[in-house]
Amino acid sequence: MNVLYYQLLKIDNSSDSVSVENFANAQNINDYIMDLITICSGNAGDREYSFNPTLSTTKNHIINFIENEDNRDEVCNTLAQKLLAVEKETQQRIAHLNNEIPKGILLLAYTQMTESEYKVLITKADYTEFLEELSGEKKSGLPTKKKIFKSFILNISFDDNGNYYIGRIITYDANTSTKAVYWWKTFLELNELRDDKRNTLTAYQAIKNDILEPIRKKHKQDYLCLRNLTIAYFRSDGEFNLDHYKDSIIGSYNPFDANLDIDVLKNKIASLPRKHNFDNVFNKTPDEIKDKFKDVITLTPEIDLKIKQDITHLDRVIKAKEDDEGNKYIMIRSDVGFEYAEGLSNHNGNE
């Protein structure tokens, strides 16, 4: 990766100002930017977008940024001024909520990833003032822990003739609970490629077909548990987050069958958004999921076991049994079932 250009601007809502920021320690700030670009460029992003076809201001600025190397400083200042105005208007609108949009550093960068692949990166990072521990000298600086506040990544591909094509557009927001609409919709003038309904249906079907169904035959008990966990997650209100589902829902599951490799499932889950075209993060629409907490397991050609809802500690209710002759049975804890089976035994014994 090669950083071809970058600019840092301080956006201060309290003073209604934009200013170019220069740092004395060029190496430290360059390392910081390289790290930031690596994180943003390597991140899969939250959602995928396209430019709003009815708006063209931000898109035109970015095209100017790509095409005119000598004009990039001016473009950066223009975009920073636009973000300042958008944040000021947003701040007035949310004043009654006692929330404040913090002042920050706006980083704009143009990077070359391969011979033909490039990225435009626009990131808003928290701005802090700190005292250096050794010298006690007060300086302006960038945060070192929570680097990314909000970011925009536009992928560009060049052909052999020097023509370029805009590829995937993704955003990333460190605040996963409240995605800032002013950032992607008002400032960047983007449209979401997929709505929440489409995301919900596509993501659930992808998990069902690629993750759950392949383990159904060899890992019946684990299939049932993971299926019910997945349905419960999708049928609950709130946000779908691929990392949360992968690491917390699936990653924390302790399989009954030791041969079921959870890490393999997690790796497959991570690849689903690109394979099936859904976003990593979106608001779930639970009503779209029609599957219930039930399943039918064929025990013999004449008998099916029907599970109608999620069962906590299923292993305490259903157990396997094999007798000395190698015959395999299923045991189900049930007072009613016991009385029925006992009645059958007594009836057959009296014949």
C-alpha cells in the first residue's frame, strides 16, 4: 500500500471553524495515518452504498479529488466546510437530546493498493488535547486508542488505458448503536444499496443454507440448537451485526459433537456477506422470518419426533441409549410418555 496523498483538517463546531492541522512529529502522524488507513481499508464496513443519483455535490468533489492532483487541498477544505455546516445543522436539531457532536479531525487520503486498485478514504476521528507525560508540554493530538470515529471508503479500479471505475462504497461507524445519518446521507449523499427487509431475508437464508443445513445430517443435535439460536436472534428486535452473530451467538456455542468445528463455521459466516450480497450491519425486520422454534426428526419410517419450540438444556430432555446388542434408542424425559409406554408394555405382557 502506498499513501499518495493525505490532508488533516480540524473541524471545531464550537468556534464554527475549519483549519489545516500540521504536526511537529511527522513520523508519528504518518505512522498513525498508515495504521488508520490499514484498519479502514481492511475493514469489511457496516453497509454498502451508492451515490444518490438526485444529488451530485459530494460525488463531484470526490471525482475532482481523484482526477486533479493539484486541486486536492481545495477539495479537502470544501468537504470539511460542508461537514462543518452539516454537523452544525444536526447539532441544532438534536440539541434537546443533550447530545453534542464532538470536534474532530477530518482525514482525507488517496491510497494505491495494487497496480490498478486505489481507495479514497474520508475519516472523522476524535480530536483531543493532551499533556505529554515526559515534557508536560501541551499539544494538539490525535487519539491513539479509538482511532476511527466514522469513515467512508470508495474503491477505484483503473484499466490499461487509464480509465477508472468506481467500485464498492462502504462506511464504518464506531458507534454501532446509533449510526449517524448526517454522515452518510447528508454529508456524503449516499443511498443504502439494500434495505433492512432485503438484508434480513438474504442474511437469514444464507445462514440457513450455507451454515445450518450442511451440518444437519452429521450433527443433528447441534443443528437443532444452532437453528433455534439463529431463529431467536433474527426474530428479536434490534440490530443485526455479523461479528456479534459470528463471535457471540455461534462462537460461544459449545457443541454436543466434538467433531463439529465451530471455527470452521465462523470462517464460513464471515464470507457470507460478499457471497450473498447483504450488509454486515443492519436493523432486523423480525416479521420477515417465518421459521418457528420447531423441527421434525425422522426416527423411523413410521415415527417422527416433532419439536415445537426452543428447549433449554435439550441434552437433559433427550438422550441416546444403546443396549448390549448394539440396538440404538432415543430416551425422552416425559411423565405422560412414560405412562403411555408403560401402558403398552403392560398390555403386551398380558397377551
